[in-house]
Amino acid sequence: MPTITKEKKQSEKPAKKRAQLKVLSVKEIVICALSGAVLGLAAPGINLWPIAWFGLAPLLLLIVSSKSGFTATARGFIFGTCFNLVYLNWYLGLQPLDWLGFNWWQGWLMACAAWMIVSMHQGILISLFALASYLIPVCESYLPKKISGVWRIPAFVLFPGLWVLILNKLGNAPSMLGVPWSMLEYTQYQQTQVIQVASIIGGIGVGFLIVLANVSVANLVATLHKKSTFKLLASDRPRTALIQLGVTALILVGAYVAGAWDSSRASVEATRHAAVLQGNINIDMQKTKRRWNPLDLFHHYQRLLTGARPGLIVYSESAMPVFFREHDDIVKAMGAQARSLKSDLVLGSMDRQSADSPYNSAFGITSDGKLLNTVYHKRYLVPFGEYPPAFIEYLPDWIRVLTNTPAGGGFAAGQDPAVLDLKSGKVAPLICFECISPELVASSTRHGGELLVNLSDLAWFHDSSIGEQMLAFSVFRAVENRRFFVFAANTGPSAIINPRGEICQRSRLNQDLLLEGSIGFISDMSIFSQWYR
């Protein structure tokens, strides 16, 4: 009988430790990458939305079959990064960057770097979800179980709860430089009947339900697999898994019914005329030597407004790229325009209270030509794009130049959800990607906003899918708060959305036009608006 020496035993210990931290096999990497990329196909702009209801199940199975926390984390990172690389493909639309002084290959390099960095940042959050899911004792049922003296949390509660906590809330908080963009709920923006429950539980609740459905799929697959690999998610017999699938179906049906009930109570009466002025001022007209001056812009807008009906007219973000209140001639001209059109105006421009605190702002001008004293200052700023984080000072100049803004060194963040009290009604402005924040939009509604408007300038991203994804966010904000939503994008697509999330009018990309439609001003607050913070 062979003997094992003391030296051999000692040499086996580090070998075991190394095995726990071994690099993933090529097969594992390919499975994780492909699974994540397939889920990304559900993103707005690609619109293979059914995938969202089962496309996360592979990640859940990969987590429970992991032999160490390191493996679970690595699998989650690869899955999450590839999911976001597909979802966030619009970052490639940043190029060409010749207006920043980069040639064609440098532009591609910078666009690809931004695309990869942001995707990896979001991949890290999904890896944290994977690690937490691995470390917390879990069982395959809807109820907790005590196994071998250890209480285990139901997967049907743990996985959806961890997902929305890490992805929707903590990891993507502004203080963490987070941008909660690639959320699962937005994949359903065209399924308006399905998302009506968002007026009660919000988009975050819809995301919870999507993950719940994926847990049921993973539970069924693990049970039918009949191997120990997925035993943590496997029921004792197929009948149990089918019963739990039925429970999930009942929950989803209940959510659908609750949403339909609340939708039937919502006011969608459109009694006022509204128009979006889509100026189509491309990046060359903004940033190069061929840039248009305020007078050029005013005459361009005046031409587009010929024959406009009285009502509300919404301009885009930075429609007048100056410090608006410091230019009396422009203020007077815009006031005269409002009077002649008998329309209230909402205009994107800049404001400042001191030389070192410029704001990306929205102004209101009433139909009698009066400039409102209330000015909305954008609260949620784009990291790097609108303000340089503190550590940017230690980076090379070729990176710092990417923080270029109309204000020069960056914007200051506003603090208040200011509402513009116009003749038409009370308008709650949002600027650019603030429509990704349900917290900000709900706070604007609670502060008296009867109509939501978003002013955006997406010219930076050329012909990408970013506009379609921002429309998806706007659809959810409209449903959550039961408000009409006017989305005004400089280069399109612009849209008018009703409180049920239906896109009533929309424009195409890269056209200068006046998009007209009907809106209503609503004072009743949704259940979601009242409770969500």
C-alpha cells in the first residue's frame, strides 16, 4: 500500500488553493460571453424583448454551479460585460471625434474605449450580484428552508431582490458614478399592456418580476437536468418545479391585472396642443469652426415655427448655447416669438449664479413674452461628459479633453426639482439622461409637475440607438407618474407619450422639423409617485 509523505501532503494544500482560484476554461468563458450577449439582444433598439424573460436564467445556473466565490464572480463579470457590450452598442456612435481634434483611428479608439470601460463597469456590478448570490445560502422554493442546520433564503426572493438592489439602486447611484442605463425593465417598453403596473411598483418592480420569471425558468431547467451541478436550484421532483412555475405565473398575472386596473383610472385626455422643435443642429454646427451663432439659430428656429398652432413649444437641450439671462437681445427676441405664436416656450440653455457655477438649464417663457424667474438646473450630471470627477486632474490631457462642455470646465449640479408655472400649466423639465432616474422624475411630480418634458441633445452619438433607448426610459417615466411626456431631442427622435406609455407621435433622426401633437396637464399623483424615493 503506497504511503503519503509529509512533504507530499503539504504540497497538495497549495495545489487545492490554486484550484479554487483557477482561470475559467475557454468553454466557460464562451458560454458566459454568449449568454450575456444573447440577453443584450432584448435591449431597446434591437427589441428582441421576449429574451429578457428567460435570458438571465443561464447566469443563475452558472452561479449556483460555481465551485468558489471567485468562479461565480468571474462568470458574472464576463456575462455582465458582454450583456452591456450589446446593450450599450450606441457608444460606438461617438465617432467620428474630429471636432475634438482626433483623427479617424483615434476617434474609433476613444469610442471603443468608452464602450468597453462603461460595459466593464456595469459588468462589475453584475459580478457583485453573482458573488452575493453565491455567498448567501439559498434554496429552490418560495419559502425559506432549514437544511443541515442552516436557514436558506428562497431563490425566488433572493435573486430578484439582490438584482434590483445592486443594479437599480446601490451600484448605480450618482455618488458611485453610476448610470443605471441597461436595466432589464426597459426591454419591455413596447409592451405597454405589460408595464402598466409600473404606476404602482415602478420600473424597478417590473425588473423584479422579470428576474422572478428567470428564476422559475432556471428552477425548471435545474430540476429536469437531474444532475448535482445545479442542485441548489433544483426541486425534488418536476411536479414541484411546475407548481412553482405556476405560482410565478399567478404573480405575473396579478401584476398585469393590477396594472390594468390602475390604467383604467388614469386620465389620458389630451386637451392642449404641443409641439417639439427639432432643430437638427449637428455636432459640426455646434463644435467646429462652422458653428452657428445664436442669431443663426434663432432664424433657423423661426423658419421651423412658421404656421405653428398656439399651445406649448418645447425646444431641445442647449437650443441656445449661451448664458441665456445675460443676453437681453436674445431674451427679448424669444419673448416676442412667444407672443407672436401665442405659445408658452420651454427652452434649453445655460445659466450661472457665479463664474464658477454654470448650470445646464431649462427656461420658461410665457405666451405673453415673460421670462419666468424660476429656472430648472439639471440635477443629474453625466460623469466626464458634463463634469470632471475629482480624479480627472491626474489623468492625461487627451482624456481630460473628453470632459469638453459648452460651459468649458463642466457644469454644477442643481439641487431643486423646479417646476415652470406657465400659462398652459405646470411643466416639470428634465434634461438629457435624467429620464433614466425614476427618483428624480417622481420628485418633480411630487413638487407639482403636471407635464413631464425632457430636453436632450444626442448629436454627439450620431446615428446610434441611444435615442430609442431614451424613448424607452421616457415611456416608463410616463407610466410610473401617469403623466404626458414630451421628449425633445435636437437631432431626434422626438416624441409625445401619453400616461399609458403609448408613443402618440414621434419623429425620425436627422431631420429639422416641428413635431406636433396633443397633451394634457394632470394633477393627480400615481401610487408610485407618492412612495418612491
